[in-house]
Amino acid sequence: MRRAHILSPAAPAIEAKFIALCRYASQFLVFGEARNFCVALIALDPDMIAGWGADHDMSGASYEDLVKSPEVLDLIDGYVEKLNAELNRWEPSRSGRCLITTCRLSAVSSPRR
């Protein structure tokens, strides 16, 4: 399931736009509360990025190798640039970073006492 997590008042719109733009993103986390700019962490869908790799002479590469590759970083940077072009001048992300390992972002509950 694709999810977006929010740490900025403008983040829901930013995250929704990125998830809609980039089919390779499985999760997107924007940090921007009380800051002059936003920063994003991007988790890529392992199956989708593996399919992209197969189409770009990187068949069989691990998720980690794909995410670290200059080709994938350029691909994702292109989506970040597209996103920034659609945002208000105070909303753009200065950078987006791909997570090297797969993970699931979920709500954290406090332990019961």
C-alpha cells in the first residue's frame, strides 16, 4: 500500500502530489514544520523499481544497488523537480532522498501500562 506521512501543514498536498507523479514511490515522508524548506524521504516500491531496472539493463540488481545507482537517483530527482514546479514558492523540497532499505511507515502506539 502506498502511504504518505506528514510533518508539515502543507505536507498532505505535497505528498499526495508526489505519490501521484511517481509510480515508483511506495512511501513519501515530508519534513517541513517550522522550517524554510521541506525535505523528503522516499521509499521506492521494490517490485516497481525492479521492473524499471529490468527495462534499463539492470535486471537482477538488488533493491539497494538500484536505489544507489545514479540512474535511479536521476529518475527520482526528475520527479522531485516536477513536483517542485507544481508547488507554491514556499513549499518546494530542497532535496529528496531514497531510502536504501525497504521499510514500512506506520503509526506508533504507546505501550500499555
